[in-house]
Amino acid sequence: MGELQQILGALEHLVHDFGVGAVTVILALEAMGAPLPGETLLIFAAVLAGRGELSLPALLISAWAGSVIGDNVGYLIGRTLGRAAVARYGAKIGLTEERFQAMEKVFARYGALTVAFARFVNILRQLNGVVAGTLEMPWQRFVFFNAVGAALWVGTWVLGSYYLSEHIEAITALAHRIGIVGLAVVVLAAAVGGFVYWRRRQGRFHEARQQDAGATGWKRPDETERPR
């Protein structure tokens, strides 16, 4: 709890002093592999936007830009240095050989779709650019899926947190009215809904892979035809 308070205190100081520019830099560094609290930052910044201390449109744009810039720098690092260098130095940013192999399997299974949804998964969010560059995914395709994924991720956390901050009094009043049991039922229903959504998304991923190995327009570099 004390560590979380220190993190929130540091974020508050940075955002108050540098505004949405701090959001851009922090998310860019996280996307390059730095162990920074990106999701916590988005929630905190969205609450400030709900209070009128930050511009919501500026926050959305800056957060999206920082995520995309950081991932593309990571892609450039992976593409330039290559697999051997990542295997040698990757552990310093959390990309061990075992973790790299696991991420490589995810990329091999889902292709460019991995980039689109990587930001919703810890570790993948920080390192998907580096791995995509190392595996030589075509840059144009990486940029497209990365931009879409960043927009979905930023929109989900910022707009969701902004909405909750705007309606926190109503939510508190509802909690008092329905009591602990009622609140638990609401949370359970939301959890079940989230699980069903996740299962359906997994099913769509599996179907897409079965349809056509070239549906994403990308092949791993160890196949007969290397991407250009």
C-alpha cells in the first residue's frame, strides 16, 4: 500500500508539473520496455481530467502518441539489433530467453493481431515492439495494428476511468442502497461478462488462424519467403 501511494504521489507531481507531456513520455518509455505503471498513469490522469485539471482530448491524443512512439522505437531497436543482441541483453529489460520464446509463439499463432491486443496484456505491452522488430514483421503492418491497439487501450482506460470519476457519487449512493450483497452481485455479473467476452475473443483468434495462415500478410522470418 505504501509503495502504491509513492507511485501515485510521483505521478501526481509529474502530471501537475508537466501536464499531458508527462503522460506521453512515461507511456513511451513503458512501451520501450521500462517497468513503469502505464495503466495506473492513465487512470490517474483520467481522474484529473474528470476534475477539470487536464483536457480530456489532449490526454487521449498524448497517451496514444506516447504509446505508438514508444512501440515504434522498440520495433526499431529489435529490427536493428536482431535476435542475438536481444537474447544477450534483453534480460536487463525483462526479456529473458524463456519469455522471448513464449512471446514468439504468441506472434507465430496470432500474427499481426498480437500487436493489436498486446497492450491489454502485461509484458506483451512493454515488449511487443521489440519482439515484432526482432521477428522482422513488416513495419507498415506493425504501425497499423499498433496504432489501432494503442487507440483501443488508451480509450478503454481513459474513457472508462473518466466516466467512473464523473459518476463516483452515484456509484457510491448505489452501493449504499443495495448493500454489500447487491454490490457483490454486480461485481460478479461484470466478471462473468468479462470472462464470456474473453472466451469469445479467444475463439475468434482461433478461427482466424484456421482460415488462412496468410490472413495477416505476415510470415515468420524462418519460413521460405521472408517478409520485405
